[in-house]
Amino acid sequence: MTARSDVILERMMALHPKVIDLVLDRVWNLLEAVGNPERRLPPVIHIAGTNGKGSTQAMIRAGLEQGSARVHAYTSPHLARFHERIRLAGTLISEEALTEVLDRCYVANDGKPITYFEITTVAALLAFAEAEADYTLLEVGLGGRLDATNVVDKPLLTVITPVDMDHQRFLGDTLAQIAGEKSGIIKRGVPCVVGPQHDESMDVIERVAGALGAPLLAYGQHWHVGVERGRLVYQDETGLLDLPMPNLPGAHQVMNAGSAIAALRALGRDEAACEAAVTRAEWPARMERLRSGPLCDLAGTAELWLDGGHNPAAGRAIAATLKDLPPRPTHLICGMLKTKDVGGYLAPLAAVVESLTAVSIPDERATLTADETADAAEAVGLPATTADSVAAAIRQITTQSPNARILICGSLYLAGHVMRENAV
């Protein structure tokens, strides 16, 4: 049975012909129509960046909740259900509450043009403003300066995770241009935690922060993080923390953990909160080992992994993670969108895996065809074939290599499809 929220979301898709249209006028108009909920939010931590936003947010939330804080959290896109985008005081929004705020925003918008992300972001802010909590975590959807989340005049803290090349069509084709868009979340006098950056990006972030008098807490200057003897070691001007390694897999999660810990320390949280950040965070489809469900049953003795990363930096991070896993023949099942740098994503993976089986992303208009993805893989030296579905790809791989490690990757939209298909 179709949920009522799905019906309203489908109507919202028709309100604007473009999926992405970066201006804030429509958002401001709708916010005013629903009573300016952005002015009534619990203290806001606003997070932008190219990679690691979601993982960093998950770690900050885990750290805050360790001390019994009630935390709202907004993220996008969702994987299996839209409800994943809106977490009210620690719990995913209910169908009843989601339907109610979506309906109110749809009526208040009165048929005017507005993008899907814009109207659903306003709905999230409305839900947050009307539910008690101690903090609000807002993850930027795209860019920062003109993102629909960038409507809070005075957040408590901002965070910029690593900036890299992605969404060049909308954000610019140089790191400096992209960093300029991400830096749009920096607010006058508000501290900003900055994760590891290319020099070109850091120069822009420092210039914007300096103009706004926003204190920076930057990796390599104000805090450091690394691995020593299998432990995560974090240090800033207030002292050193010796913590367990992050439970989220991958060397890149060490840096995400550093940003999260720097944020927690800036918020006055203690060592117990910082330890909870690295040991209790949950973030699906980021090098996640799938252990049960129909697709796992189909894989038999093969390992099945899932990751939604989709840009060159994500490709490098995944390749590094695969290198650190125990040796095992590794094969990719990959589906990607037309808007992505497919070659840049696949090139680092070509050196660490044996093959790629390409699939088209089901029910996604912007998908590359399986043939197109396979051609891109061959172009970077990765042997490739195609399959009609993820299940068919698993069968093809396990027929030849029953004990393989299989990583399904290339898109959060593919990851969401897999999560629904593999639901127990």
C-alpha cells in the first residue's frame, strides 16, 4: 500500500521542472508562509563539504547523544525511505508527522514553482521547530551558499569537511570555486571546524572566515588526528585523546572522526562523548558489510559490501579501504549517474579489484546504461561486463568466484535500491 507521504512527495516532484536550481528566493518565500521555522530551531550545527558530511554528522550525533542530548538531524538523499532524511530528537520521523508537515508545506506553497529539495527541506525545518531538542544538525544538500539549508542566521557551529571535485556543473570547475560555494555556510562570528583540505580550498575558506570574523578550528593548525598502535589519537590545544578506531570502516573515517571530535570539543563535550562518536556512529551504505537478507543469501559464501560514494575522492577512499581488508578476490557491481565523473571514480579502483559488472540503476532517469559504465571501466583498464540486475550480477560473479568479495557501489541511488531489495 502506498503511504500518504509518498503521494504528497510525488506531487512535490512536479512543482519545478528542474531537479536542481540554486537560488534561495523560493525557500525564503515558503519559510515565511509557514511562520519562519528557521528562526525557532534548537541550536544548529551546519555541515558542508564534498565528502564525509554524512559520516561526520553521524559521529557528532553519536557523541551528543552519549550525554543524553536530544538531537534533530537532517540529511540527504535518503536510501530506502524518505523518512531517513528527518530525525526528530533521535528518532526517524513518523509517517503521521511526515505527512502532516509535507501537507502543510504543499498547501502553503500554493502551486508555486519550487524544487523537491527546497520544499522538503522547509518541511524538515518546520518539523524541527515544533519538536523539542537540544541541537539541530543540518547537512547541506549541494554546495552551501545557495543550498536550501543555508537559512539560519546564527548557527552555533559550522563544519566544512574535505572539499573536492564534484557537481562541477552547479558549483564551478575549480577547487577554489567549489570551496567558495561550500564556504557560504560560514557566518559572522560563528566558529567553523575545517577538515583536511587542498591548499587551494583552504585559502578560500580562510579568506571567507577572515572577512566574517569567524574563528577557524582547522585540521593541521588547531587540531591533529592520526593512528598510533591501532588507536585513534586526537590532539588540540586542550590536550590529547587516545581513543578506539572508528567503527565506520575506512582510513578516511579517521579524518571524519577528527572533524567530529573537534566539533564536540568546541561544543564543550567531554572525552566520553568523543569516544561515543567513534564507537557508536551508524551510517549505512558507506563501506557497509551486508550480513543478512535475500541478496546475501544469493551471494552464499561470498562477502557482500555496499557503498554509495560516487566521485573521484570517494573512489580513492574505497580503494584504500579495500587494500586494508584481508586479501580476497574482489569484484565490483557498479551503477552510476550521467552527472558523475565515472572515469575519475573508477580509476583508483582499477588497481585493487579484478573485475566490474555494470548495471543500470533501476527507476532512475539519470542513470548511465550498464554498457556505458562498462565502457568507462574498460577505458581505465578494469575488465568489465554487464548484467540486467544486481541479483544477476551476484550470480555471474559467484559462479566464477564463490568466495569473492563483492562490492556494490557507484551511487547512493543504487545503494538505496539494494537496501530495499535486500530488506529482511
